[in-house]
Amino acid sequence: MSFNTRGFNAFRQLDEDGVESKIYGFVSEQDPDIICFQEAYYAMKRNEALSQYKYKFVDFTFGRHREKVIQAIYSKYPILKIDSIPFPQSSNNAIYADILINKDTVRVYNLHLQSFRIVPGLNTIQHGGGTKLFQRTRNVMLKQYEQANLIRENMEATSNKKVVVGDFNNTQYSNVYNIIKGNMSDSFLEKGKGFGRSYDLLKFPLRIDYILADENFEVLSHQNFNERLSDHYPVMATLRLNSHQ
């Protein structure tokens, strides 16, 4: 499962009580073997929520992550190694965990690429705003391109089997998506239904959250959820790992 939780509603973007508990309850109900959170929060480093996951990597250290977006990976399988892929001059980042599944080591990447952070409005194209919007959009796209190449470089440097999930902040028609995807399978394209919406931009549905798997996996199912617990909607896939040779 991949889920951008928007900090578990820490700043009450949703005017609703108990969102944190509802997210934990939703995850427990769906019970994925591995879940990747984008925009997690620091308390996950020490709290006992989701205790059914014996292994976790919450990428947060006081001081080092000031103004950084926090990522987390929870796993029922042993985590052998953890690391991150820093993004230059960005509050976003990518993390990964090498996870032992039976006799195979699978590198699970959890990505959160640069956000556009643009909310279109009446003032967007007035008084020179269009030029600023264009420049801002261009800068974000360049950062995403840089970030995608850093991820691809790391992927090509490991012989481990690979699964990539996360919030790409871009569509499947972008160069960013294609750089990361390469020849991997997209679980939605393999087994999904409908439009695959994982985010609404002014009520316009977008698919910007993905689960990708390399040729060592068979995609058995894909599911998009409608739970309104963040500005993103969670996605989940069932993957079959080819037997160890």
C-alpha cells in the first residue's frame, strides 16, 4: 500500500477529529504486508500504532529533518538495510528499505517527488502572475527531473529485486514517470479499473500515486480507495514474487 497522509492531519486540513486513528484503523483493516507513507509525522518514530508491523523505517532525526517531509516504511518482513536518497535543495526525498521476503531481498522505494504547490485561482494569471506561474512550474519540473534521475541511478546500482511506490506529483504521461518506471509494471495499468484517481485537483481527478514492480513480480490485483482521510487517496496492489532460484 502507498498512502500520502498529509501529516496525519496534524494541521487540521480536514475539519474532522480523530483522523490519525482513522488512518491507522483503515490500514489495519486492509492489512497490507508492506505500507509506505508519504508525509508521515515524527511521532511515528516512537509510537506503538500499527504494532502488527514488526519492522519499520521512519526517516526522521531531530535537527536533520527540519522542514523536511517525513517518509515511512512499515513491513511484516525483516528489514535488512535502510537508506535515503537526498534531493538537493528540496524538502522532499526518497527512502528505501531492503526487505527479506523468504530467501529474496527486495528493495522497496518510497518516493515523494517535488510538489507544484499551486492552487489555481483568479489571480493566477493576472498582474504578471502567469509569468511567475510558468517559471514556478518549470522549476518544479526541472527538480522532478533531477530527482527522477537520482532514483533511477540508485535503482540501476543494485541487483536486488525492486518495487517502487509513492507520490510522484506527476502523471503517467510525464517524462518523470517514464524515467522511474522504465520497463517496470504499473499495477494500475496491469489490474486497475476506471480512471485510477489518487488525488483531486479542484475536483479534477489525477493519478499521481503509483505502485511499480520489476520483472520478478506478477501483478495480481490493484485497488484504489475512496477514503477521504487526506488530500490523497491510498492505493494498494497484490504482487506475487517469483520463486527464488
